[in-house]
Amino acid sequence: MVSDGRAVLKKSHSGCRYFKSREFPLASRSSVLTKSCPSRNKLLSLLLFFILLSLGLGSFSSCRSKSNGTEIIVAGSTSIQPFADRWAELFMEKRPGLVINVQGGGSSAGIQSVKMGAAQIGMSSRELKEEEKDLNEIEIAKDGLAIIVHPTNFISNLTIEQVKSIFAGEITNWKTLNGKDKEITVVVREEGSGTRGAFQEMVMGKTRITKRAIVEDSNGTVREIVSRDPESIGFISLGLVNEKVKAVALNGVNPTEETILKKEYRLVRPFLFLTKQAPTGLAKEFIDFVLSDEIQSKLSEEGLIPVRKASGGAKIP
């Protein structure tokens, strides 16, 4: 049991953990006691998606019925969500009366929200699958996928094969990697998450992630758990790495903007905005704003890689 005086994190015999979700600001701003069970996470995620989708459809219908069109809904990837929240706030400051409603749910949920008309803009942190490519995609940034451990962990470099073996459950003790004689706690995102999809494709291939892994539904909760468990390992967006966790080097290469642009760091994925057709109206204005110098020039400060050069508008290869 771990406690800092604000919330309690514990694991029961069933493998379920309880936490106050206010401790995980990227996952929720409420203080409702939440139960996270690996065996039920997928079902809960699907249930949450359909609830959000039904709410989104109502909001979207209401939005379309307004003659002044002052609201747009952006939904999907929880990796992109905290950045989109900030971009939306900046854009709304320039456009009093405009409401940009940014929702999470994961990349797959965002894709379906756009397909079904529940959102004008979807967010995906993975490449689109063949059956999803009827949507219009706009790359707004590049992101490194960071493998994170607790700051006190002696391990600072791993090979891709070692990472794969850890998440497959083949390496279960840090001693095998010249670390402490402690069992490794694996923390992952849920199926359907763009972060997990990218990790599966780039690291695991056809090898399945161990069933013993703790499954969480946002990058914020993965980061929080790793920050509290000295024996844990997880993966999150590079832009969300902070002083509470440590990003390890892969094959001797640290995840930085320089190594990503030089294509030396291998775990790189796109951040995408998605629309049903070519964007128009407020959706287009917001997307253009995110692609503007004002936002692109500051992405590096947030741990992301810009896709457009300053002032010229040319796309970075």
C-alpha cells in the first residue's frame, strides 16, 4: 500500500486496484473513487466509450442545430488530449464565445466518433488501419514513445529485445538485467489505445503482452503508477515524461528531438487530427491554428516534434 496523505493505492487479492482519480489529472478531474481491474478494463473502456459516444452525439446534434455554430467536439487519443486541451484554451481566448469540447476515450474511440458524427475532429496517436483510411488525416506533430521506469531504478539503457522480453513476461526480475533482485511490475495501456497499438507494432510485433501486466486507460495513470512503484516499467508519450519517472535509452539512444529527427530513436509515431471530409469552418480554423507557427514553434518545449518549420509552413520530413 502506498500513501502520500492524499490518496491510497492498493492491490487486492483479485488483482484490482483502487485509487482516487483526482490523483491522476490527465485521466480525470473528479475525486470519485475508481476501481481499476486488468480483467475488466477492456469491458469498462468499451462501456465508457459508448456512454461518451451517446453524450457526444447529443452534443454534436445540438451543435449542428445552432445557427451560429459556436461549438466543436474533439475526441480520441489520451496522449494528444492534454496538448489539445491547451491548444483549445489558447484558441478560445482568441475567439470569445467559441467552445471547444476536448474529450478522451482513446484513438479507436476518436476514430469511431468521427465516423459516426459524434465529433468534428478525432485524435489518433497511431497510424490508421486500412479500414479506417476513408477519413481525412492531418499530422499535427510527431511523438516519441518513451519506456519509463522509476527514477531510483539503476537501469538506464535497454535493448529493444530486452523491452520485448519484459513486456512478454519472459524477463520477470530486474536481476536478469543487472538490476536489483526484485520482481518487475509491467504497466501497459488498454487494447484499443493508440499508445498500446504503436508499442505493439514497433516493439512486440506478433508477440502478445503478458497477461500479468497492470492495464490502465490513460498515459497519466501509467505514469503515476510507475512514479510510485520502484520496480515498475511502462510506456507513455515522450511529451508526458516528467521528473517523477525516468525514460530509458534504447540500444544506447536517448529519446530526444534530435535523435528522433535523425531517425536514430526507433519508437516514433504520428499525432493525427481526423475529420470525416476535408475540414471546413471552425474545425478547419482550429486545425490551422495548431499547424501555425504559434503552436508548432512551441512543441519542442512540450516534448513533441513539430511537423512544420517556423514561418515557412513547409512540412518537416
